[in-house]
Amino acid sequence: MSPARTRVTSMFVVLVAIGAVVVGCGSDNKTVTKNSPREITVVGTGKVQGEPDTLQATIGAQASGDDVSSAIAAVNAAADKVITAMKNAGVASADIQTEQMSINPNNTNPPPGQASQVSGYQATNTVRVTIRDLSKASEILDQAIAAGGNATRLNGVSFSINDDSKLMAGARERAFDDAKAKAKQYAKLSNGSLGSVISIDEQVNGGGQEPMARTMAMPAIEPGQQTVSVSVTVKWRLK
């Protein structure tokens, strides 16, 4: 065989080998694409409103004294009056819990160049009270404030629903329906159909009114509505 013919034959063999490699690579790519799962992930939200049936309030007393002992004695006496008034109005002992106790020095305001001095002490004693009958809430807090007099401190009130399980169930249902509707739309837009659920991730946001600060007799209390919000992230297979 001539040298020229030998070279042509060798080149042909090399080209065939390269072609086989290219075809093999192309086949692998098609296999990976075909076997890759098609999935869709969407977020749905659901909200349900209900009327609160429970009130929480932070209430107590603040008093001053020349020394630590007198400040503590004064604040405890005022706080005891507040607590006793609420119990007499029907609040259970189990629904009254100590929230904060503190004592801090009162410092003088000296002229420039002079150091401040401790002029006395201020003590605070507050409790967290739960009122389960909202129709009596305003009356209970009025009596507590009156009993403690000028030493009374009411830091705020907030509302909640004691058993919100039914609201939660409704919010979950709405959130999932919202997610499913979105997923179906995306499946249709991608020329597919919705398959089975792969995963569900829930986030709950309990709504509620902002605490209302009070430093005087309570007006009529309006609990309004409380919103329970649920967000779900759902992943589906696409067929």
C-alpha cells in the first residue's frame, strides 16, 4: 500500500472515532434531560378573622422612697392593692403572674462641675393579668387602677383568642387552595399537569391589635377582630 493511501486510511479511522465520541456524548445529554424531574414550587396565603375572647394587661405600681427598704415597702403595698382589687373582681390567682420587679436610684441634677448624688430610690412591681371575660375587662381594670391610686401603672393591653384551632384550620385550607390554584396555572402555562405533592412548609402569623398604653381610668374596651394568617410553600411534581 502506498504511503499516501495509508495516510488517508488513518485519517478516516480517527474521524470515525471522534464521531463515535460525539454521538455518545449527545446520547448521554438526552438521557440526563429526560430523567430530570420537573417540579414547581409556589407560595400560598390564607387569612381568617375571629373575635378575641381574652385580654392580657401589664399592670402594677411604682413608688419612691428615701432608701431601698422604704421604696420596696411602698411599691409592694400599692401593688398588693391592685392585685387584691382584681381578685375581688373575679380574676383567678392563676391568671395573675409577676412580670417585673425592679429598683433604681434617683440621682440629683447637680450644677456643672459637681457630681450627682443619690436622692432616693424608685421601685416598680408589675404583674401580667389575663382576663377571660371581656365584658368585665373594663370594670376590672378600673377597679385595679382606683385601688392603686396615683402609684398605679398600666403599661398596655392586648387581645387574643384562647382557642384559635378552628381559625388555623380555615387559614391553612385557604392557603393551600391559593397555592394549588397558582400551581395549576403554571402547570398549564408550561404545557403540563399537576402531579403529587412533594413537600409542604408552613409559616403562621398570629394577628392581633397593638398594645394600648393607659395611665388613667379605662374607657370601654373594643377588642375588634383578630387575624390569623398562614403561608404555605408547596412543591409539586409536574407531569
